[in-house]
Amino acid sequence: MDLTTFDLNLLKTLLVLLQEKNTNRAAERLNKSQPAVSRTLAKIREHFDDPLFIRHSRGLKLTPKAEALAISLPKLFDGLQATLSGEPFLPEKESGLMKVAMNGFIIETYGYQICEEINKAAPNLDIELHSYSAKSTAELIAGEIDFAISYYPLNISKELRQVPIGLLEFQLICRSQHPLAMQSITINEMLDVDLAGLIVPEFNDKTMLVQHMMGDGIDIKPKFRCQQVNPILKKISDSDILFVAPICLLDFLDDRKYNYVNVIDERKRNEMKIALIYNSRYMRSEKYLWIEKLVDGIIP
């Protein structure tokens, strides 16, 4: 849709229709006649090239396109209202549902703490914590997810802002009785051991994290990969395979079962930046500056 030919005044009618799902009730709220609302809806449908609403016995049923708009439009209007009113952002006044996506390592290490710190400042917010997936980018753009935390930089849309907020040091997690436990190896010597790794969407779907560390020209063939941490932990507890993971993960594991192998590299290739990711339209939002500061204070 071309915004240069779209009358933005139509969005107010669309927002009310999405909320009421009934042209008569929408007309009452807008202080317009029902035929006038119906004519406006016809224009909106033409611009979006989608029926948006399908007649139903109890009113109007939303199409998938309308369902997406029902999620994103209220946030856009709230942001616009806050910007125009000049009112300061106060976390304690926030309410509703906040959806957050994090990659597997962040969820396992700092996910709970981040959600708790958000709720301390904004006790009226409900929080959903999702695993970062291949669809998270589209969900961030559509406003279905408020923000995400994953590696930096990700090869994602320019509509999303990536703000570095921390640095994770990667070592090799192993079973406590592993022959190499508490010993040191170089990053190149990792080629001589069996490795397991976490698959992070948009980052290392096709190659291991170690491949990112070593660069081109070296072919890494992992013994085991998974999108979840727990199956990998089970694998390393039953074998001599080594798990490429942030050393901070050990803080959340049973030290009677797990240990680590120290990876030495003068070039610091085993360090990985972490970023806060959110829609670029909120770049100057006080709310997202607050989230950025909060998360930056938790992730090392």
C-alpha cells in the first residue's frame, strides 16, 4: 500500500471497527451514520486490497490481515498520543500484555531476571516470553512482539533497530567428569573435539557458532545441534561431546553434573555481542529507552 495516496484519517475508523467488529456500534462511537462508516470501510478495503471484515451472525469476523492490524494499530495510536501529549513515560502506569522473544541462551540465563525487573517497575504488565524463531522478525515488524534479544548483528530487516547491550563469553560446557574438564584449549583445537551447538534463527541456522568465530575456509561439522538447550545438556551428560555455550550458563546448571573447558583466544573470537531488537518506529520512545537501560543493566 502506498502511504502517499492513503488518507490517514481512515485509520481512526479502522481502529474503532477492529475493536467493535460492528458498523452500527462503530458509527455510534465515531458520531457518524452507519452508511458513512460503511463507505469509509469500502475505501479502506480498497487500499488494503483485503476484505478485512467478513459478515458473521454476530457481527464482523476479522480476516488474517485485520487480525494483524488489530494488534499493531492500537500501539501506533498509543505511541502517537503519548508523543503529541508530551506526557512523560511512567512504567508503573503501563498495563496490558508485553510479548518478548529471546534466543535460547538468553532465556536460560537472563530471561527470568529480565521479566522480573520489568514487572518490578511495571507491576500491571502481563508478560509472555517466547523463543526467538524464524518468524520473530515479521512479528516485531507487525507489532505482535514488543522486543527481542539475540546475537548482534542479525541479518534482518532495516525496519528493526538492533542496539548492542552486552557481551557473552563462550566456552565449552561439558559433563563434570569429562577428561578435559577445567583444562584449556585454543579455539583452533576445538576442531579436534566433538561439538554440540544451539541453533539460533536468523544467525546460525546453517552453520555452527564456531564457524562464525573462525570465519571462512574452515569447515565445522557439529556432532549434535538443537534449537533447545535441554536436549543438548542431556547429550553432553551422556557423552564426551562439548557444548559451545556462554560461560554464564554454568551459573544456572548443577555444578555436580556440569563443568567447562576453557577456550583461549587472543583475538577474542569466543566473545559475542548481544542486542536488543525492536521496531525502528519506536527509536526515540521513552518506553524503549527504559527497556534498553533495564536490559543493559542485567546482561554483562
